[in-house]
Amino acid sequence: MTALSAELETAGFTLARNFVNAETRDLLLRLTTPAVDSGAVHHRGGGAFAARGLLRKVSELGRLLEACGVDALASALLGDRAAPLDATFFDKHARANWTVPGHQDRIVAVAPTTARKHRIRDGIAYAELDAKTLARLVALRIHFDPTDGETGAVCVVPGSHLDGVMPSGQISNVPLNHYVPCAAGAGDVLILRPLLLHRSSPSRGEGQRRVLHLVYGTQELT
């Protein structure tokens, strides 16, 4: 765990290999699939590719994340007891294929009573957070499929989270060769700081890239 924490702080990302076993992955998919089917975001080609707010839509999800040790992993990385704040399912495949340009994850689910300027997505309040708040969060991406450059793996700019909130012009000027791909296997958990600059390319084959993206913090975002 010390090595993971050190790499997360310096590079802004790290990988916990073989962390979620096949039985738990199957259960996570069975829990989330109905919510994805009923509340998915659809690609213009017609395929479902994302479902937001799964912590609120799938009551059993929080308990399963705790039972399988994902909560404990986030707590160890953040140095205090952590809980999931948001969960989004992504499914990149032949009928829902897309490019995500370089960006930072600055918009996060917040308490519905928040005084922050916010927007409502699918009944959930989201707000853009300041750099100090974002630095206290961590994202964990549970992989259900082997993911590499052929299937649109996330690519990151190591150490870019240390630059704080970056204006859009600065982000767009970062050369593509500064991004490195984060290949992962089924069961691996890719761990990211929200301010880490990252992007992804479309899948170049017929493979599927299913990921459960979780945001963790040590307190509710009000």
C-alpha cells in the first residue's frame, strides 16, 4: 500500500492489480446492468455507453464496495475513513464508441442541499469543485474487461495533478505524446487523482471496455 500511495502522490495515478475477483465483478455487473438499461446515456449511434448516479439508484452497491475491500483501499490511500461519493458505469463498444479529449474531473456529485453553484443531472446535483477540495478526493476505476490502446484505455499525463486547476487553453496545448496509456486487466483498479490530466481514444476493434468509475472522499461534499 505504501508503494501505491507514493506513486499516486507523485504521478497522480497507480494501479492495484487483481484487486476485484471474478465473482465480485459478476455481482457488480448484475447489480448495475438494470440501472444502465433503464437510465443510460446513449451514443448518437444508439448504443448505451454510460449510467450516472449508481450509488443512489442501486442500493446494494455501497455495501458490496465495502465488502470487497474497495472502500478500505480508498481509505488507505486518503489516510482516513473514506466513502464513495459517486459511481458511473462506462461501456465503450462497437455501437457506442467515442473520444474523450484531455480534461480534469472537476465536476463531482454533491449533497442535494449544497450552497454551491450546481446543475442537476438525472436528479443528482453536480458542482465544479475548487482545487483544494479536489485534491482530497480519489477516483477508483474497476475494470471488467482487459483494456489497452485497442479498446480505448485511459491515457494520462503523469504528474499533471500537481499543477492544480488548468485552464482549457493550457490543456488543449498539451501534446498528445505527453499522454501515456494505462493498460489494465479485468479485476484491476486504476486509481487517479481527479486533477490528473487524462483522455481516451475510441476503441479500434470489436472489444468491450466496461468500467465502474468511483469517486471517494473522507466527507460528504456540501
